[in-house]
Amino acid sequence: MNEEQQIVVDFLTGKTGKSKFYFNDFLPLFPGKGPRDVKKILTSLVNAEKLEFWSSGSTTMYGLKGAGKPDTDA
Amino acid sequence: MAKHATPKLDQLESGPWPSFVSDIKWEAENRAKNADKVNYQIPVDCPADLLGVLELSYNDGETHWKHGGIVGVFGYGGGVIGRYCDQPQAFPGVAHFHTVRVNQPAAKYYSSEFLRQICDLWDMRGSGLTNMHGSTGDIVLLGTQTAQLEEIFFELTHKYNTDLGGSGSNLRTPESCLGTSRCEYACYDTQDVCYQLTLDYQDELHRPAFPYKFKFKFDGCPNGCVAAIARSDFSVIGTWKDDIKIDQAAVKGYVGGEFAPNAGAHSGRDWGKFDIQAEVVDLCPTKCMKWDGSKLSINNRECTRCMHCINTMPRALHIGDERGASILVGAKAPVLDGAQMGSLLVPFIEVNQPYDEIKEVIEKIWDWWMEDGKNRERLGETIRRLSFQRLLEVTEIAPQAVHVKEPRHNPYIFWKEEEVPGGFDRDIEAYRTRHQR
Amino acid sequence: MAFVSSGYNPDKPMENRITDIGPRKYDQFYPPFIAKNKGKWLYHEILEPGVLMHVAESGDKVYTVRCGTARLMSVSLIREMCDIADKYCQGFLRFTTRSNVEFMTDNADTLKALKADLAGRKFSAGSNKFPVGGTGAGITNIIHTQGWVHCHTPATDASGPVKAVMDEVFADFQAHRMPAPLRISLACCINMCGAVHCSDIGLVGIHRKPPMIDHEWADRLCEIPLAVSACPTAAVRPTKVDYKGEKHNSIAIKNERCMYCGNCYTMCPALPISDGEGDGVAIMVGGKVSNRISMPKFSKVVVAYIPNETPRWPTLTKTVKHIVEVYAANANKYERLGEWAERIGWERFFSLTGLTFTHHLIDDFREPAYYTWRQSTQFKF
């Protein structure tokens, strides 16, 4: 994992009380970067099977793979 | 013999309108028979169980579906909606019943060959039930299980050369009217822009990183057959700048009763003889038309291109030749602060491949909205919160009188410091030399 | 039911993966006469309800037969459409934004045979598979959402009320008797997946009770902070409660702030919102999308609540039919329902229709409300 990916993972494993986050929640982790660059970091983590998407159908969130309460007994 | 008794739903089989209950029952029978020896990958009786759980809702007036968020295909954040039944023991066939959205071809033309391929796939790996189409425009495949999602995606991309649509906080599947393909009113090739931008923005469509959903829709003219102005964050609506073309002989054809007005749309009632003065000239919202008994004239400079006269006499009047589109932004349904119609941002833009000018406007808006939009805030709400002026600044568009229906009702203008000579820093000492305390 | 692999390898999801290819290109699916005349159309005529003729500069004529569908359809029915397309339409067809299916041919004899064939196709219980209509100054197909068939927050069904309403107004699907086009839409909750808010007649499922709270399960089933942040009106907050003698981390809801959107239930299954007694349908009228004559308009609520009377929603269908008839009898030619109501005034709309005006119909939701009150001495007694 590169340094930027590590920043995201550290944030998610830290004490947040939540397992899922909006895209905007990650922007403050990278003050110098625009949204498109931050998206690239998140995408790379999804492709590396570290993160996964959670979708309400209308909105989408990111979380660590397998974190949080299990979805309905799938 | 049906798996579940559905006395209430059975009452929706009578009457002339196509009965979805009859159709689902038919699919249940066909699956039970399995004449084509399909190797069903999800329960054969899921259509029967769907009717069963629906009958339950008809009895208690409540839904029996739950949402499930972590279903999808690897690497994509949209295109699949998770669904679970809250009575899985009674209706095991639909215990897991996820929706797959497939990106429709622009304006929904199909070959029977392609549609049959989708049917075969969905017969084997899904419920055999669909929506043609979802509100946004996708082919909606209604009901499959988690283990089938990657298989469906693999077959769609490998065998059928097609992809999923959008859901969640992303670019939603774009849609267009049928445009120049079969309409004389279309001011640009709506299908082509729709297709090209869908391809160019695949990353935005599949990997959500917006504050909320974002919709493009492309209407070929102000009649608005795909309702872009009412429901898309970014509506491109065809228009023209020059004169409406008039065929005076055809005008006389309408006046003389040779042609049915409004293309025959009023044929079911006797509205009396066509009266060009009352039905066209007097209904023109800008009163820019004249009929002198033999010649129709239009003061095109005053025309606002509402389409009424053209719709009413389509053989006689035609859209101008200097064609393009207006861009309106920020439409949305009422949640949360009330419904919004699209607001005019770009009065006129040429619509030519590769559509770089349109994309430039889109990307400036995204850069701004991704940075400054709040979570779950549609573009229209961001504009309201941060001002239309801010939108003009970020898109580098000069304010014009056409941007408003009327000027502001108050003088509470947020002046910028640089607009005021000398700026906001003033010298209190110097002031006191002129004024006592 | 042995598992059949597509070729996908779950151990290596990225292997041979194809992504981001988008939809098939539209022009692969043009019938030849569409491909030939694209961009060169001269005019069109509606020959009869549901049958269009487009005439190109070349002199070519294309006939389109438009048929209503239930939108919810089986692969068996789609295959039947494909058979029809193969027999009469050179293997092509299209769907409209309003869920109609269109069969096209450039041959007048084929058109005749196609129409005769379509008229004879029925479902086993007798309803039409392909009713022809939905054009001009009539009532076209209802745009609608999923309802109890597939959604987790609906306040009504969608397919059922749509079937009941379309049966009621079916004659006008196949006629051009209205003063102008009349568009009906249905959304099964206030989130309005369908664009109901700009329809001549919009039917909207509404909940009237805030979610219940399953205190015992809230902390087990969901992440409470996510349910809190899902609420658009900040009505949801975390709290600790005593329930059956035990302390639970749970949720409190400020009922007076709840707008019944169901977003919290989406995030948290311990907050069910559906309620058989509370749920039902509101009727909104007078919206339009077209820029023709007047600018686009939002629909306005004229009936606050009609209960879900399954399976055929008799009060709802009767009310819709009544509004349609009063509009048809009173509006001028070319006048959309909303234009008519504005010309005569909404007070006259209520007196003509006999609908009861109640306090529910006065807007009190946030800033736009003020602009809907009457700031004038002009009104009708």
C-alpha cells in the first residue's frame, strides 16, 4: 500500500464510530488534492479489495471491506 | 395450479389495460414447464413467490421488501440495487431479489436479436421479469441472487457487449429523446451526444464520487419528450436562433381544411373549423405572429420558440437552420426543499462532435459541486445555497438578462470588495478629521 | 439447478474483466428506413390514435404503431414483441419514455396486417397485450415506479393502481378527445423516482406516520450514526432507552419534523415506516414539462389523501376519472390541465370539480410556501 492509500485506511480504522463514509468525508484527508485525485486513491483501494461500496440506491458510501453490521442475512 | 392463492391480485386481470398479474402468472407457468430446458440459476418459482408476497401486501397494505446495500459487481459502486424479502420462509424464491440496471441504447431502439439475448440471460440467471424501462431509462432486470451478479455482468460485457447503468451518488444513466432519428422538430442529434457522453463519463457513471445523484438528459426541442427540464441536473434542450421556416402554401392547406391541425392530435372531437387566428396567432405567447387572410408572418426576433405554431401546423412551419441547444441546470423532484425546474445557464450552444464545449460546462460544474456540494445535496440545491452568481463564476459565463425571469426584488446585493472604489479598508482617522465623534 | 459459470473466476475478479464499455451504440438498432432518413424528416401526422406517419424529404413514409405496456413485463412478453418485430418490422422495435412499445414499418399493407395482429393478442384472462393508442390529445401510458413489487419505502403499490386507473381511462388512451395531451404519473413515495411533480395528474404515495423504532434491535441491526445522518430534516437522533427493563442504545425521532421519506429505514431496518392504516395516495394536478404556450409548471396537491383500497383503488380511480372529465368538458382546445386551472383560477377548479379544499392543501413547507398564497384582492366568489 502506498502512503496515500495508508492515510485512507488509517482514517477508516481509527475511532470514527461509523463504518461507512460519504466521498466528501475523505477530502479533508488530502488538503492539497482535488476531488478527482482523491477519487483515484479510493478507486485503487476498491480495486485492491481493501474498500467496498455501500449503496442506498440513491446515495453511495465507502467502507472497509467487511466492516460494519452485516447486511441482511445474505 | 398456482403456488399461492392470489384472490386480490386476480381482480387485476380483468379490464382492457395489459395486466401485469396475467403476465407474471404466464411467466410462472412458462418457467414451470421449461419447454426450452433452461438451466435456471435461481429458483424456478420466483415469479409465483413474487405474486405471493405481493398478495400479502395487498392484504396488509404494507411493503415486504428490505434494502441491502453491499451487493454489486466488483469495482462498481452502482448498477445493482439490493433487495431482500421480509418473509423469506413463506416466499423463498424471492428471499434475495436484487435489481440489475442495464444501460439502454439511447432512445431505446432495439433489434429483436439483442432483446432476445437479454431475455435468454435473464431467463437463466434471473427472475424472467423486467421493467422496460426504469424511470431514468435503464433496462431494469427485476430480481436475482447475489451469486449471479458477477455472472450476469460477465455475460453482459463479454457476450453482449453492453454495460450496467448507474445508481447511487454517481452520474445516472443518461437518456435522450429519439431526436433526428424520427422527428422533424429535433434541433440536434440527441442520441449521439447521449451516447458519446455516456462513453466519455464511464468512470463517473460506475464509481460514485458525487455528493448525490447527477442526471443528464437530452431533449431535441422545447416540447421536452424526455422531461429533461423537470428531472435532470443538466438538461440539454434543442433550440434554434434564426427564423422559423414558413411554407405559405401549406399554411393555406391548414386554413382551407386540407390538412388536419396539430398533426391530427385533436381528431377525436368536433372542435369546429380550424381557425388560424384563434388557434395559432392568438395563442402565441409573445404575440409575434400575424395572419392577414392569405399570408402568415412571424416577427422572429420576438419569438421565444415555444413550439405551439410548429406543433399545430407541422407541414407549414419548420424549425430554423441555425440549430443548437440551451443548457438548463438544477432540476430535481421535491425532496428536500421543494421541486426545482432547470434554470437557464447557457442560452445557446452549438452541438457538434466531439461535444467539447458541452463537456467543458459539465466538468466545471462537477469540479465545483464535488468540492462545495454537501452530502446528499443535488446540484440545484447547491446553487440555491451558494447562489446563481457563484454558478456563473465557476462556469465562466457572463450574466445576461435571459438568466432571470425578472431582476431581484431587493437591493441586498453582496458587493465584492473589488467592485467598490477604494475597497472595504477605510481610514477611521481620516474620517474623524471630517466628522466628530 | 447446477451452477453454470459464465467464465467469471471469483478468485481473480480482475482476470479478463471487461468494464466501462457503456451501452450498445444506438445506430446498430435502426431499422433501414430510419437509418436512411435520419435528420431528413419533413413532417408527421397521427393517422388515428396510436398510429403515426412520419414523412421524409425523400418522400419515404414510416408508420409507427404505439402500444401501451404495463412496464413490468416478462421475458415471455418481450420475446413475443420480438416475434412481432421479426414478422412485420424487419426485426426492430423501440420503447418510449412513457413505457410504450413502438412497431415501425415503411409499408402501408404491412401496417394494416400489423394492426390486425396486435388487436388479437390477449393475456389468458382477457386483457390486451398490445393496446394501440397513447398519442395526441388523449391520455398516454402512466409513468410509474416499483411500489410493493420491489421497493422498501413505498406508501402504495405502483403497478396495481396504474392498472386500475388505465382501465378506467382506457377509452381515452385510444382517443383524441381531450383538449390537449393529458399525462398521468405515479410515484409510490415522496422521493418520486418518477417525475410526478410536473404531470397533468400526479399520483403520489404518502406515508402519514413517522417510523416505528425497534429499540431492542436498533443497535444490533444498524449503525445508529448512519440512520441519524440519513435524515434530511434532522428528526433522528441517538438516545439510550429503557425497554422491557433493559437499557438499549437506540434512536429517538422528533415526530413533528418527520417528512415521511423513509431514508432512515433505508439505512436502518429497525425503523420501519410502512403502515397499512396510515399510508395512501395524494393527487397532484396541473404540472407540465413542455414549453408549449406557457412555461413548464409544477403539479399542485388537490387531494391530500386517499386510502389504499386494494386491489383496484376505487376512490382513487373515480377521482382521477372525475378530474379528467371536468377538465375535458371545460378547457379550451390546446389548454393543458394546469393552464386551464390557472385561467379559471384554482378556486374555480375546486368549485367545478367539487373537490373539498382542506388545510392540507395550503403550503407550509419551507420558503416556497409564501409564493403560493394569494397576495391580491383579485379572486372569484
